[in-house]
Amino acid sequence: MHDILIEEKILSENDAIAHENRRAFIERGVFVINMVSAPGAGKTSLIEKMTPLLLEALGAFAVVVGDLEGDLDAVRIAGYGVPVRQITTGRACHLDAHDIAHALQWALGQNARLLIIENVGNMVCPAEYDLGEDMMVTVLSVAEGDDKPLKYPAIFNASGALIINKIDLAAHTDFDIPRARRNALAINPALQIFETSCRTGDGIEEWCAFLASKTLARRPKADTNR
Amino acid sequence: MHDILIEEKILSENDAIAHENRRAFIERGVFVINMVSAPGAGKTSLIEKMTPLLLEALGAFAVVVGDLEGDLDAVRIAGYGVPVRQITTGRACHLDAHDIAHALQWALGQNARLLIIENVGNMVCPAEYDLGEDMMVTVLSVAEGDDKPLKYPAIFNASGALIINKIDLAAHTDFDIPRARRNALAINPALQIFETSCRTGDGIEEWCAFLASKTLARRPKADTNR
């Protein structure tokens, strides 16, 4: 087991940096989401599908992608003309606030109202690392099973929205969407839940409309200290 | 980023305990696998499907299940009359050698030739934590995408076998099984690869035959110090 004191220290340092990130994003009127999921739940495919709708609604947005190795996801997203910053985490199983602090000036320089952070595929560790985002968004693929909220409660608890993805596969699995919703809401009654399929496009519009409205509600602060 | 020195210290302590676990298992003739995967890849369902075949081939086997919270998986497996020990990891995103050391006497007391450790669903951290097993086995669901070996190389590299699971879903996804095999073998050419479906039962027999033969090849050492 990790030494709890060391872990608390790391987390409290992380929180302090996340606080600074958040202050900078709010100051500049940038709305930030932190997308988390198990590996292969479809975060990158969702961003690809969201791109035309978000560009239409917002004009521009930027993406930061975290991966252990390689730049497969970043290359996919950059192919749509969206500014992407790749963070290669090596052995680290999550992005931390320090990673985002390093990407902050780049992100603020994109003149985008929305920053999407695509975290490393991991349903455990990212739950504890505040990046300074406005909202954590968990993506759950129906292929993973409807019991996942009960088994990985921390990440569902830390999230403001849940996207149940790959609903086109639901008929071929034992995944029960109402049960998944009940399990998720039992952990976090405030979750906004969306159902999407990147294959059929179902639900993408509703999710993007929600995200765009959240983004547009964020206004840059006057350039003064409150 | 975690402090690298602290991490190295934790890992070297873990390795020392894993070494002791391994020695005890070898001494007693118990073959041990450490099943790892992303959340929802189907580890528990696989164990359920493997149970009758393994009982027939080996007479008995035991299971240790790691989960952040709850005992859903342990209850499922215990329903088949298989001895199960639950380890609740709380915030820890992986089992470590210390967890297994605590379960060691229990495991050795089951008179089983095979111990299956079902790790926490996580494709990153378990790769670094030797538990004292003979073989790490990665389970990859076709719903996760055939690029996963390239994105999470450490876990494929640490594994002796790869189970490509949920192949019944492959026709409904973009997952290309030959490409997944190529990607996995590019990371680790020694991987033994199996293709399974818990829905149709495809491939379970082949995988169990392999596992049983590995188990039966392990003979208890004479009770002397070498």
C-alpha cells in the first residue's frame, strides 16, 4: 500500500496547483472539462464526433490529450484542425495539475472558450487529481458493464456528467441502461447523464448542446483582482 | 508527477515481498496467474466460464479478487463453489505484493494447484507491481479498440498471455483482431494469445487447456532448502 502521508502530501501540492490553474481559466473565461474513462471507452472518438458541433456552436476549442505513450489520439484529433497539445505521461497513470500548468499558456493562447482535457484511460487515479477543470466527465462504454459505478465510485462521485457511450452495442451485451443510471445516481445524484453512440451519432447533439451552453455561460472576468 | 525516488523505493519493497510470495508458491507447487485488464474487460465473467473446465482438469483452484469497493465479483465467483478471498483496496489502484502476502496462508490452505488473482481493473499501475505470480495475463475486450497495446505497452510487455475477449462483439465494432495481435506482438513477441467469448464460449476451452497444462507442470518441491 502506498504510504498515506506521502500520498496526502502529493495530493495537497496537486490541489494548490489545480487552484491556480482554475483561477487562470476562470479569469480568461475558458470553460474546462476533464474527460476520464477506462481505456477504450471512446473518449477520442467522442471528441472527433463532437468537433463539428462544437466548432459551430463555439467557433473554436482546444484539446489537451494525456497518454502513457505515443500520440495516436492527438494525431486523430489534430486531423480535424483542432489545436491539440499532447502530454506523454510515461509511467504516470493520470494527468496532474502540474501537467496542465505546463500546458496553460498554450491553452490560453488558442483563443478558445472551451478546453477539453482527455485524461489517461484509467477509472481510479484520475479521480483524485484535480486539474483545475470546471467539470469532470466520466465516459462509460456499455461494453464495460452496468455495475461499474458501484465498483469505481470515486470517479463517478467526482464527475458532473456521465456519458454512457457505445449504446449501439447495448443490444449485444447484458448492459442495462436504466440499471446503469440507477447505479450512477446512487453514487452521485447530481450527475447529468447522456447516452451516446459514435457509430450512429445518437446523443452527440444533446451532449454538445449541454457543453456549449455551459461554455457560453462562462464570461471572462474583468481584468481586475476581485 | 510522483516523486520518482519514492516510487522506486515503494517498488523495490514490493519486489522483495513478491519474491517471498513467489518462493512460497513454488515451494508448495501452486501456479499463480495475475489477471489484469481495463475495467469491464470481462475478467470475472471469464473466471465464471473457466470454472467447470478448471475444476474438471485440476480438481480445485482458488481465487483472490481485488476491488476498490464492494464484493460484487467475489460473490459471483463464490456462487460457483470456488474458494474466494476478497481484497478491498480502497483508494489503491492495484493489488501489491503485500496484499498477496496477507492472503498467502489462506491461499496455500485451499489445497489448490492454481491460484487466480483478479486484479483491480486498471491497465497502468498493475503492470509495475509484481505480486509473485508465475504469469501476468492481460484481458483486452474488443470493445476497447485494437490500438490498446500501443497505448498501454507496459502491461502487455509484463504479460505472458493475452486474452482477446468479447470476440462476439467484434463484428459490431471496428476492432481488427489480426491488427490487435500484430500490435500486441510488436510490444511483446513472446505473448501467447487467445481469443474468447463468454457469451458463446468460444476459445474458453483452449485457454483453460493451456492454463491447466501450465499448472500441472508445476510440481511441489521437496520440503528441503535447495
